[in-house]
Amino acid sequence: MKAVLCERLGGPETLVIAEIARPEPGPGEVLVSVAAAALNFFDTLIIEGRYQFRPELPFSPGAEFAGTVIAVGEGVELFEPGDRVMGYVRWGAVREAVIASEDDLVPVPDAVPLEAAAGLSVTYGTTLHAYRDRAGLAEGETVAVLGASGGVGLAAVEVAKAMGARVIACASSAEKLALAREHGADELVNYDEEDLKLRLKELTHGAGVDVVYDPVGGRYTEQALRATGWRGRYLVVGFAAGDIPKLPLNLVMLKGCDVLGVFWGDAIVREPDEHRDSMAQLLDWVASGTIVPHVDGIYPLEETPLALRRLAERKARGKVIIRP
């Protein structure tokens, strides 16, 4: 079978397409024919050795996928050949077939396209975990989403709307904000042209926002924290800007607000039942049309380096999908 391999650490152009033996599932394992694999920004880091996980060479990038079960190993009870599934494996999905443990897979209803399911685990899973499990987001509250046009940001807009929140999308251009509007944002803030803190205060009549969803970090973090209201919640999701900001803790004290870390990758291991509940909810929302994952582009296996370069240059708007 064909696989995209990282044989030496480097940029997307160093990846190779190789023929490798199709693996056989061991006890508790499932072999899945990959219909679609989704790439994320962290894939651009893991192939360079700059991510928190450093797999042994050679390996395939791609943490999330969807497809059809080919074979199951001894002891597998939840799945059988022919089942439609989605999964998260940290790395290794950009290939024609992938091995996953039974616990790493979730059944996909017939009403959900596999290309949509492939991109749900990381961005939408992170977002629902952040809002529900960390912030306790309630219907009618106001959420400010930073970086609202990327894959994570669009998921944050859509999930907040599905939960009944008012959403203020924040991004750096009119084009990006227009995309966030298409996905349900109620208000728009261009933080390259407007004072983020002042504008968020204006849009909440001085009260401040209830929840800030921040996958960006960098120079807008403190401004957004200053725009939270009493007992607001600040969700630390990631640092796409490359800069990890330092916060003045007196603001946290004076606002009685919470700064909450969102580490979905560890949460799904520590809290597997909550993870399965989240995936079931997300699939229900997709099936009903409540959320419509935005796909930036679909690439064949051979164009994986091009797709990763688009992510590395932060040009992607929504999910980037590889179709083996």
C-alpha cells in the first residue's frame, strides 16, 4: 500500500511517497481503509521534530482519519469489517490503511460523509471539550473567538452557536471575518484595525465577554483577557502566533476570572467516556446540518507536501483533507 513517510526530519518537501506492506491487526486492533485523513498545523511541526510528540522514523503524518474497517484483531468487540469509523492516532494516518486500537475509533453514521468525519476529532473535539468540560459554556453567554477563520477558529464559532451562545469572531482581515460570518458569527472584530479590548467591551455594553477562545496566543491575548467580564473564562487552546504570552495575574484576581488550559490530547486518554460523548454529539450535529465543517481543500496522497505547506504558511481556511 502507499504511504506518505517522514524518513528524515524537515519541511514538507522532505516527505516521500513509498510502497509499504499492509499491516495486520493484532489483539484489540482494527485495520481501517482510509477514505480521508485530515491535517492540522501540528503536523507541520511533528515532521520537523518540533512538536511534543517525536515518533520514531520513519512515520506518516496525520492524526485523524475516517474510513471503513477492513479487518479486526482478536478480542475486538465493537467493530467488524465494513463498519464506517473515524479515529485519532496522533500520527500515521496519511496512508491507504492504518492500524488503530478499538478504543481510538468511533462509529460514523451513514448520514455523515467520511470526509466530514475525518476532520472532526481534533478541532471540533478540542472545541467541545473546551466549552463544555472546561468553561461550562451556557446558552445565552457571549464568546469571543480569536483566529476565527482557521480550522480551529471556525470550529469554535460553529460549536458555540450550536450550544446557544452569542459569538464575536475576531480575525485579521475582512475576508477572514466574512468566512466566520458564513459559519454563524454574530459580530465581527478586525483586530488588526480595531482596538480588541475596546471593541469587545463595546459589543457587550461594557460588561465584557463571558468566554474567550484563544488558539492564537501572541499580542492579542492580554487585550482579550482585559475584555473578559466578571467571572469570565479564558480558554488557552494553542499558540499559532508562535509567541507564548505572559499574563498579568492581577487582572485574573480583579476580574474574578479563570484562565483554563485546554489539553484535549491528554483529556481523551484520561476521560475516554467524555470523549465518546463529545464525538457522538458532534456527529449528530453534522448529520442534522447544525454544523457544517468547512474544507479548505482536498488533496491526493501525492500532494501532501503542498497541503502541509499551505498549513505552515497559515493560508488554510478550515480543514485540509488528504484523500488516499
